[in-house]
Amino acid sequence: MPADHTLHCGLFGETGAIRIQLSGAWRAQTRDGIARYGNNALFFGPDSRLMPISVTGGFTSLGIVVRPGACMPLLGARPHEFLDRVRPTEDVGLASERILAHLERGATPEEWLLSLERMIRGLVADARGEPDPLSARFEEITYRDPAMTVAQAARAIGVERRRLERVVSRDFGLPPKQVLKRARALDMASYLRGVADDEEAEALALRYYDESHLIHEFDELFGMSPRQFTARALPILTLTLEARQARRLELLGRIKPGALRPWQ
């Protein structure tokens, strides 16, 4: 983009993520206030609602999403402490310079990603324990049927509700009821942006009691109505929603990794 052009958009992440910004002047409205940053490696905590961001000039950004339950073993990070926050990766024990050193100028995106994969494999090898499998089970429920109640989810997993609430709050950074609400909204947002399976349209709509219920939750989480959301150009958010939907369909066994997606 032109050097003086500013793109206003947003991010809405369910889990922690390492984002490496190689170019562009970035601005984010975080829980701690306005954050500004240029070339850097940053840790984004999970979001409870849409995080407004903007970037001026052309930009290059790489991301590594950390699955629920993996933040503590990999990074020693408690998700609730980073909720709606953007912090230097030093805050999770990773030197920004070390991460940026993996990304040679002039390399191809594929070479960058392979280099980051090697770095992550090193972190996995040195991990402090393993993720709680209960979190993986609950993650699957958020993708398959986020209209479930917390009590129904606990029964489906085969644990007491209190234990589910404790583990999900620890590993997702939010109580399970809010995690399910967020998943419903992200699925609907994906459909509205055209990056969801059209065959699910009716099922997605039935997760809400009526249109007023949808509008209320959408406004609460995105700060706008579904109509306003559809009218806005949100290219960065759309890309992240598409990646989430692809991941969701892969986890549910609907498509194979790397396969053509229903909306393509």
C-alpha cells in the first residue's frame, strides 16, 4: 500500500498468538490503552471482543497461533493475564531478536514459515509438560456445537462442571460460557464475510434465538451490528476468520489439511 495509506481493521483471536511484524506502522487498541509498534515480535493474548487495529503503509506480518492449553507448557504464559493485550515476546520468555533472526531479508514466505516451524519444534522439545487434553476436547466442542450449554459440554466430555470451568478459564483465559458465545459469533462472522461453508448457514442462524439475540451478541463482541459488519471492508480480520474456519473444518474432519475450502 502507499506509504501514507492507513488501513483500519481489527483482530479477534481465541487463543494466544505470536505475531511478527516485518514492516508497516501498527496501532492497536488494547486493554492497556493504545499500543504502537513497528518491526517487532509480539505476543497477542486471547481476545474477549474485537481488538481495533490499524496499519499505515505496506506491511508484512507472520503469525503463530498457540492452541488452548499450550501457552503454559510452551511459553509459561497464563492466558487470562494477557487477555486483550499485546506485549513484547520478552514477556513470555522469547527474545524478539531471536525470533527476527530466523527471518532473513529477501527470503520467501515459505522459507520464513519453515524457519519459524523449526523454532517452534525447539520450543515443543523443551516444553514444561503437556496441554491438558480436556482443553482440546472443549476446543473441539467450540468448533462443532458452540450452542451447547456449559453443563451439556461437561456431560459430553465426562467431567464435573466445576472442573471444566476451572480448566477452561485457565487455558482459554475466559469462562466456558464466554468462550462458547465467542465461538458462535466468530462462526457467524465468517459466514457474513463469505469464508464459511454455505451449507451451514441455517445451522449457524439456529444457534441464536432470534434476530435480536444475534444483533445483541454481535454488538457486544464486535461493536457493530451484523449489517454494519457486512458493509465494512475488513481484510485482515477476514483473513484470520478464513484461517480459523479452515482449521475448524480440518479438526472436524470435513476437509483434509491444505484441501480446497468450500468457499473457494
